[in-house]
Amino acid sequence: MPIKKLKPTSPGRRSMSVMTTDHLTKKRPEKRLSKGKKSLSGRSTSTGRISVRHRGGGHKRLYRNIDFKRSDKAGIPGKVASLEYDPNRSASIALVNYVDGEKRYIIAPDGLVVGDQVVCGERTKVKTGNRMQLKFIPSGYKVYNVELVPGKGGQIVRSAGTSATLMGIDGDFALIQLPSGEARKVRSNCYASVGTVSNPEHNLVRIGKAGRQRWLGKRPQVLGKSMNAADHPHGGGEGHAPVGMKKGPKTPWGKKALGVKTRNVKKYSNDLIIRRRTRKKRKR
């Protein structure tokens, strides 16, 4: 999935790049597995006022129903019929035709091609695209679409190019290292898919122009120091003045913006986290 750099026919396209879709199947989404999606404008339903800033507009989308669980198809092999684009997520999706006649969408792993066979079960062959319980996957393997609650379906490690590493099994828990660097315990009877999520070069795409962000439903942002003093704690002053706060920058509502931990101290899953995520060191 290489990235294609566009010709500089305009200032916006000079630095723009897009993902090539040569590997994807050129077809409309499966009708029974898709439905209309209401676009979000960031406004509350009660008053109609903006409650989430910088949202609105964007292109129309069809939502594809993705099977994040797959455990109800245990032991039934399926054949990959197509690899498709999904506007609702960064990864590609795969249409799987099961031998019992049912069709479902799954998140496509990197390296999956049309014609491959995938299967889900408590214990099955360790192969890219197969899904099984964590306690039966060998240590050191890459996994994605990991369950946190048995039977609920995959909740984490679902975005493009991500994967978690299974470090080992400790009793009823599996030890996994997440893409953020966090190491945590997950129930060993939770399901996970083997491999790495497709579209690994997604983070290298350059948007190029503001209009392309609008297509994605993102509205413009304005720096607080460009506002009036009545609109933001950073506002006011002569021209484009610096923030000028001894205690550090603040949010539009007057709270500290940087270095403040917002996680609930009494969160029940704190006991399952072995090592917190690590911040990358800045290059000097």
C-alpha cells in the first residue's frame, strides 16, 4: 500500500499525498452489511448549542457493520471475498464469505489477500487473520482487535498499522504490551486476532489543504491567543501576544491544559495495568 504524491498543480496539492487503492476490490459495500450514518455537528440535542467544538460538515458516509467478535462463528471457515475501503476507520476491511452462506465484514490484517481462508475458534492454527483465545497464542506473537471483557468483542488495537505483543500467560491473565507502550493484564480467555492491522503507512499521509480536513468533518481551530480576553484565558493583549501565564497554558474554561492527569484514581482497571504508557523523548 504505497503512498502516492500528487503533482503540484496548486499550492494545496504541492504537499498532498494519498494512499493508493490498487490492492482494494473495486465494488460497492455489501448492502445488507451497511446502513446510513448521521453526521455529527457537535451540537447538543436539547439546546442545539455547540457542545463539541471543531465538528461539522463532511462527506456523506455509509456505516459498515464490522464483526469485532467472530466467536459465534467458531469453527466455521470463511474465505476472503474482497478487501474494501471504510471511511469510518483508518484500516481496510475484508468481506468474508463463510461456508454456511453468511457474509460478514472484519478488520483486515496486513498481508491478507483475496482468497485467503480465515477461521475463529478457542484454539486454531496460528495464522494471520485467524482469531482465538489469548491463552492458546504463543508468546511474542503480534495480535490486534483484542477483547477486554470475554464475549464482548474486540475493543482495543483496531486502528491502522497497530498491534499488541503477547508477552506471556500468568494464571488466568495474559500479559500484553499495547502500541502506546503500556503493559497490562487481560483475561486469558479473551479473544484476539493474529497479526497486525492493515494500512500501516496511514500516518504518513499528508492532508495538504484545509478543504480536505473539511471533507473529513473537521472544522477550523483558532489559537486562544488570537481571541479576545473575554473568549479565552490566553486572549487579549497587543496583537498576537504570547500566552504569558506563569502557571502554564489553560483550556478555554480556565483549567490547566498540560501535565494534568485526568484518569480516575479509583478506576477498577488500574490493578490490571503493569506499566504505564511511556512518552517519547524529544529530539534536541
